[in-house]
Amino acid sequence: MRQDEIWDAETARRYDTPGTGMFAPEVLGPAVDRLAELADGGRALEFAIGTGRVAVPLAERGVPVTGIELSRPMVDQLRTKADEAAIPVIIGDMATATAPGEYALVYLVYNTISNLLTQAEQVECFRNAARHLTPGGRFVIELWVPELQRLPPGQQATVWHCEPGYIGLDTYDVLRQHVVSHHFRFDDGRQARLFRSPHRYIWPAELDLMAQLAGFEPESRHADWTGAAFTAESRSHVSVYRIPPSG
């Protein structure tokens, strides 16, 4: 599955769920608050900006936001909310594409760095972030923690979410450090709709090493956007890395 095949026009049309899921105020609000704080009055660049879930409310907070995005259909959906003058977007891969100018903040949310399916590409993503940042600038990544502790011997899948009308499960290839997320949506009928996306999972310590290779220093790691402590039981984390200030 290529990324441009996954994030097609149909996916873009279904992606936004205003007020619920990842668009719920209790999910989105703290992320925007924290990113606005980290931007500290400077410009922000979002890798994999998508339909503007975070970029639009962040720009409304007065933070100038530019985006990089591989999927043109996702950008088309963004354009129903903000035009090019409000939020410029460069079409390209977040590991290699460049945006004009320098930024105080580069951010990559909702596990999206794992869409890069090799370790080399993920390291290049860090290096690309570093190229865009001013001295003292920050790179923020929101990422889930692999749930391999929940995999008994011989089992290849975990159900990570279940609610009426929806089941989410992940199938693991521990040899290649790959996982495929399966999202099943259904009603009272006999048919279900399936969306699948491949990922390469990254351990927190591995992420820190990628940052070091790109010239970053670790600044903070929390379990969520509100600043909760990161522990061995945390299912995700928000990690902040910083380019050392000049001088």
C-alpha cells in the first residue's frame, strides 16, 4: 500500500469528524494550546498537515502556519477551510520536501511519523525538521507506544479500541518493526467498511537516537498534550526536541 493510494479522495472526504474522535475539543484543544505555547510567537511548520485539523485552529490563534503534505486530496479538503494565503502548503514528502523560510516550531502529530516505513526515512524526517528550524527551535512529535507487551506468544494482533460501530486493531510484524492498523466501521447491517494503513513503529529510546543524529537535544516528554507524566504504562507520548541555541 503506497501512501498516496491510502490518502486518496475518498479518505479525505471521510477524514474530518467535527466535534468527535480526534476532532473532539478535549483532544484537539490541549494540542493547539501546547503548540501555540511552544511556537512562542514564531512561525510553525506542520509535517503531514492533512486536512488542517490542527493547523486551522492554530492559525486562528495567531500562529503563522505552513504545511507539507503528500496527499493532494487532503489538501483539497483543507482548502475548504483555509486558502493558500492563510495556510500555505507544499506538496511533497515530509522527509525531503522543503518549505521557504525558517521556523520556530516544526510539529508532527497523531502518530504520523510512523507513516514513513523505514528507519532511514524516519531519520531523514528529523533532519528535514532540523533544516527548517532557527537556533533554539523545537520539533514536536506525538506518537503511540508499541503495545507488544499485550501480544502473547503466537498472537499477531491487538484490539486497541472497541465501541459501538467501530473496532480498531493492529497486526504486528515484529521482525520488520511494522504494524498495519485496521479500522472497521459498521452499523446494524451485515456490511462493514475497512480502512487500513501501514506503519513502522518506533520505541521512545529509538526516537531519541534519531533526534540526536539530526542534532537535536531532548527537552521534554509527557504522556499527553496536557503535560501528564510519561510512565511505563503510557500508551502514547508528546516529545519535544530542540536545536541548541547559537552561541
